[in-house]
Amino acid sequence: MKSKSLHINHLLEINLAMIFISTSGALGRYVQLPVPVTIASRAGLAFLFLLLYCKWKKISFRIAKKDHPILFLSGIFMGIHWLTYFYALQLSSVAIGMLSMFTYPILTALLEPLILKTPFQRIHFVLGLLVLAGIYLLAPDFETGSSNIVAVGLGVFSALAYAIRNIILKSRAAHYNGSLMMTYQTGIVGFILAPVFFIYNVDAIADQWPALLTLALFTTAIGHTLFLNCFKHFSITTVSILSSVQPVYGILIGVVFLSEIPSWTTVMGGILILSSVVIESVRSYK
């Protein structure tokens, strides 16, 4: 049984991870580059930071052969998650982008029975309806072609990719250092997206370096590494409970740095989504 002080340290670690990761919302809105260029830059720079850190800490880069497909696939889903999330942010606000993406804990609960063959429980369907109600409130205009509707759709798809990535990676998290796993994942994303530098006009990238470096170092290299390390100390359900504070941090960052004041419908939609996440997380934790 973990000591109280150790448990508190782990709680602080995941909250720190969420603070770092939640900066992606404001940074995603701030960076004025094509989304694929932003993600390729983010992944490439984070890969360099993580590579240097692993070498400095003398962390072994050895990965069991049987884990190669899992790590590669998780990298693909991570790239899809980043791309769709940043497109959602460009089409809407930090609040709508982050809260719709943050349906991922409930999607995780729904997908686990399919992927991991665990028993399905009817309460999941009820909570899924609660999430849909929250998404309805998040989108202020349901007319076809509305950028907010597209943003919500992209955010939920981003959540789906993130949920799948976490599910398939959870079983291997205990075997490898979080920095090592993020090194490989950012390397995969950066390598696949490298051609975008020859497809898009990247002249504006020179003015975006401060934001890109912040996104790569703090949000990705530090934030996501801390998050993966937390997989070792908590069940996936507990991680969902604790990580539900991320949208709160993200919206606060959006308010402070981007002056984005969420509407009451956005707030209510967020409350419904987070309520479903907390209910499922607490229920499963018992």
C-alpha cells in the first residue's frame, strides 16, 4: 500500500502534468501557422528535447520487439489527436476545442470493453447521452457548415484518437520510462509529417519560434511525459478522474492570455461533460 506522502506526490505530479498540457489550447490558438506545420514543428522539437534528456539521464532506448507495433500505432494515434485538436482550436475557441476533445475519458470507458474485452455496463450508455447533451450546449449554432459544429466534431474525433492511444499504451507504461515513450512517439509524428515543410509556405515560422518552443518543451516534452509516468501509479479510471481538471486549467489560460470568456451555454455544456466523466470515474473506482 502506498504511503500518504507518496500518494500526494503522485497527485501533484498529474496536476502539474495537466497544467502543462492545458497550455496546448492557448498555444494552438496563438500559433499562426498551418496546423500540419505546427504539429510537425512541435513533434520535431519535442523529439530533440526528449532525446537529449534521455541521453543525459542515460535512459536505455531499448524497446522489446513485441512492443514495436504498439508504440508505432500509439504514435500514429497521437499524431491524429494533435492534428484534429489543433484544427478544432483554429475553428473555435479554447473552451469549445478543449471541452469537446475532453470527452476522451468517457470514450475510453466505452471502448475498453471492445478493445480489452471487459464487461460492458449500461450506465455507460446513459453517461454517453449526458456527454452528447453537453456537446449540444457547447455548439452555439447547429447550422450545416458552422465552424463551431466542425470544431466540435474534430474535437470529439481527437478525443477518440487520444482514447485509443491511451488504451493501447496503458499496458506498456509500466515497462518503460515516460520520456522514452514520448521520444519515440514524437519521433514517429515528426518523421511522418516532415514533408509538410515542402508543401506549405513556412516563411512565417521565424516569428513563431517562442510559441513553438514552449509548445514542444513545456506542453509536450514535460507535460505528456509526466502524464505517461502517472499511468504507472494510477488505474486508467483514476487517471480519468484526475485529468478532468485539464479543461478547467485550459479555459482559465484561454481567459487570461486570449481574453476568451466562455458563454453560459459553454459553461453548462462543460459541466455536463465533466459531470459524466467524474460520475463514471468515481463509479468505476469503487
